[in-house]
Amino acid sequence: MPVYHRLGKLPPKRHSIFRQADGSLHPEELVGNHGFTGPSTLLYHLHAPTRVTGIRALREMPLLADPEPTFRHRHFKTGQLTAAASPTLDRQPLLFNSEVCMSFVRATRPDGFYYRNAQADELVYLSEGEGTLESQMGSLAVRRGDYVAIPRGILHRFVFQGELRCLVIESAGYIRTPRRYRNEFGQLIEDSPYCERDFRPPAELPVHDERGEFKLVVKKGERVQEITLDHHPLDVVGWDGYYYPFAFNIADFEPRVGRFHLPPPVHQTFEGDGFVVCSFCPRPFDFDAQGVPAPYNHSNVMSDEVLYYANSEFMSRKGIEYGSVTLHPDGIPHGPHPGRTEESIGKHQTNELAVMMDTFRPLQVAMPALAIEDPSYYRSWVDDGGSHPLTGGL
């Protein structure tokens, strides 16, 4: 949960007279969720954010599911996706349900417009690239390995050079730190796997006082439309509150280790409504001489498990590659690939890096994912010496 933060110039009291140099009032804007009762931020503009001069529809962005779904373990290779231009409009959906959608994008240039997701919070994992997230709340430097949380409704864009590879999780509910990591006052407790110092809010607040035509793109109801303002949208001179984008780097997650294997909830990093996000990071293995470091076989009862492999190493898997996404659905047990349990015994550490999303309602496979699927992944647990015809080196 973000803590109170402020940037720029503010009057002593909220909703009080705060004049500009020409004597006019700074227009206020409250941005937050759950109406007036959830986390919010109060912004002070140079120009009213309601000064819209044009609106036009751009395109529909429907989520289309695999028309002939087969109930099986599945493997998708995001490295096979073609590089595209926009980090927002060219995202390729992979998996979704009514509460969450996972997409991936390989973006080659920053958007020439600012973007607002008006239907979901976003958690963007930067698998490649670095740059700056520009928003109404200021500038936030971002880098490889960052989770960038962007609450619903916040105007923003990524500015970067080269290629940006992003795993994007869109949540119908508020993305937050797990409740068990916080005390009754909202502070992260001593045995949580991170502390407030690890979370980075916007650090600078550039103020743009420019008139003209400025384009915004807003996503709502699985469609996008363009809105034209008569002024630069980043004209905020000051703000304070609890509702703003922030970054947390996966390298700052402090993994937990025990005498014997600990289950995935110890890796939990964030939660939303109907799902959790976990971080598997480099760490020592279990330290008991009789410990088996590899995870045990398990059934995801009432849960679908998704793993994004942020490097090419994962102790219990074979045949995955950097950028792989695996889906292990409720109803079919899964666990270490043949030989991996025995191989793990006696090893002292792992260098794996992965982002896991567990949902509590079934996921559907989006149509774009079918083009990058390894259809034989479900057979990769058959221990026949590797003679089965698996694709992708499995």
C-alpha cells in the first residue's frame, strides 16, 4: 500500500484558495478509487482538466478466447512475438478472466500520446529496457526488473530508447501489498519481504504550461478512444495523497528460506481481487541435509497458476526459455520435470527469476497466444529419455 507522498507546491489547506500568478485559481482534481472513500490524491493544475476539444473512437480491443480450448498444461513463448511500436496499443493478450488479464508487448518506440487505463489497475513488469514513466504525478525512473504499478485512471506514458519488453497484468480491482505484510496502521511489518524504502514514487514534477492540441488515449470497456485537450496534460504544480504510480524492483524482494521446502505463498509480492503475484528470485536452497529443494507435485485446487520466466533458469523445469509463460490449470497435478527432483538434492542455491500469477477463477487463453504456443508441453513430464516429439527443445 503506498504511503503518503507529496510533490510541488500546495496550499496549507485542502479545497482552499490557491491562486496562480495571474490571480486565477489553480483548478483542483481529486483522483482515486471507490468514489470518495478509497485511496486518493489531490492535484492542482494550471488549466482545468475538463478542457476537451475533441473526442473520436479509435478501435475495439476485444478479448477473444481460444474457440476450441483443450484442458491441459500450456506453454507460450513470448520471444516469438513480433516487435511492435506502442507499449500500450500493441500489447498481445495471453490469458484472462473477468478479474485479470495478462499481456505481453515488445515495444520499439514511446507513444506520442498519453494513455489512461480507465478500466483496470496495471502492474507492468519490465523484462527488458529502461527509461522514465511520465505521469500527472511526475517523473519516475524505471529499469529492468521493475514492477511498475499504475493505478486506474492515472494519465501516463513510458519514455525509453531501444526496445521495451513488458509483461502487463491488468486488474479490475486495486493492486496492493498483501494484508498480512501490514499492521493495523498500514505500515509494512518487520517480517515482510520488503519495506517502504524499496518502493519508489515519482521523484520530480516537471510542469508544462503549453496550449495547443494534445492527444490522450483512454481505454474503457475493451475499446480505446482519443481525447483532445487544449493544453498539455502534465500541468500539475503540486499534489499530495496515497494514489500514484510507483516502482518496486524484483531484486529488492527478500526471499524466504527454510530447513525444508517452503510453498509459493512465501514469494507473494502483490495481490488484486481474485489473484496474487509472486516473485521467484535467486536464493539459497533449503538447508537441512535431508531437504529436497525441488517443489513437490501439487494440484492447484481452486487456482490457476501462471509463470513468466524472466531468465532461462528454473530449478524444476526443463525446456523453458527466457520469456516463456506456462499455464498450469486447476484440475491437473503438476510438479518438477523428470529428473529435476533428484538433481536438486545437494545443491545450495538457485539463480531462477520468475513472476508468478495465481488466479482463483479459471483463465481463458487469448487468441494471440495460440501463435506462440508449444502444443506438446503437456507431455513434457513423460520420462522416456526425451524421445517424445516435443517442440522448442523440450
